[in-house]
Amino acid sequence: MWQQMIFEFLGTMILILLGDGVCANVSLEKSKAKGAGWVVVTFAWGLAVMCGVFVAGPYTGAHLNPAVSVGLAIAGTFNWDLVIPYIIAQMLGGFVGAVLVYLFFKDHYDATDDADSKLGTFCTIPAIRNKPRNLLCEAIGTFVLVFCVLAMGSEGNTPQMGLGSLGAFPVAFLIVAIGMSLGGTTGYAINPARDLAPRFAHFILPIKGKRDSDWGYAWVPGFGPVIGAAVAAVLYLAVF
């Protein structure tokens, strides 16, 4: 279990370092990539997941996401006893990855006046704040993620069921597809470790000119993905 926790931690850390890294790269002042746009962000997040899968896949199945762990457990393809240890490792990895992004881009955070842009490099902010609909968007996005993970792996016979059992490249393009098609409303967290852990990093880090960490919205990317994953798992069991 400790080995699995270590690799879930490392895989999630790499995921957030590269994923939040692209958000910082395209948002912060004086970055050479500032203004690169949504296509760059979605592709980079897909590649970030791919890199995390390469790190953790052989040892954990590469969940890298508490909602994925819960969904796979509901679907009966993952041991419930490992759900909490995996989630702890994922949240710690997300926090450390976000701290590394801050250290990497420290000069650019200092050069940026827009506090919303700074927060957006750590966690998601909805384009239009409508929490019930934002929750629905997060649930649907995560439903697509988990249902496709389960569907793509349904014919396999792997010892670990998770993102890594599918291969890194299909998962990378799945993340890109979700981001390009469904990500514009909420920023598609679809992963509590991607949003809540970096949000906490934003809360405690001494970021120059930062705003509040918007904890009043945090429950949306916290619960929405879990709801979507649970529905995906139940539908998977009913259909497959």
C-alpha cells in the first residue's frame, strides 16, 4: 500500500505541476506563453495526465483523481480499502505540485496584478457563476471521464483497473476532448485533487497581491466530480 501511495503521490504531483504550470504559463505577466489560449491549455492538461499515468500506471493503475478512485470502487474494479489511502496521496501530490508551480513562476506572480489570474493558475473559477449549473457541468465532465475509462478498459484483463490500464495516450486525448468540448464553463476541474489541493496551496502561500481562495465555490469542484463518477459507475454496471 505504501508503494502505491508513493506512486499516486508522484503521478498526481507531476499532473498538477504540468497542468497548473500551463495555466500559469498562459496567464501570468511577462511569460513568453502569455495569451497562448484554450487549445494550448487543453492539450497541455491532456499531456500532463499522460505524464502522470506513465509515472504511476505500473504501480497503482494511475487514478490520480479521488473521483476516479471512488467511481472504480463503486464499479467493483477497485478495492474500497485503498480508496482513502489513494485520496490522501492524490491530495498531497496535488498540493506539492501547486507549490512547485508557485516556486517556478514566483517572479511572474510578483509581476502580475490581476488577482483572479493568479487564483486561476491554482484552481478553477467558473466563467458564469451559477453554482447549481456549475455543479452539473463538473458532474457531466467527470461522468464522461470515468465512464470512458471504464468502457475503454472493459475488454482488458489487467491486474490494476485505472487510467494506466488503458495506456497513456487514449487517456491524454480523452482529457483534451473533455476540455475542448465541455471545459469552457467551469474550467473542467473533474478532479478534486486538481482543484481543492492547489486551492489550499493558494490559501497558505505568500503570493503577492493575492485575493481570497474562493472557498464558497470550492464545494462545486469537490462534490461535482464525485457525483459524476458515481453515476458513471452505476451506469457502467447496468450496461456492461
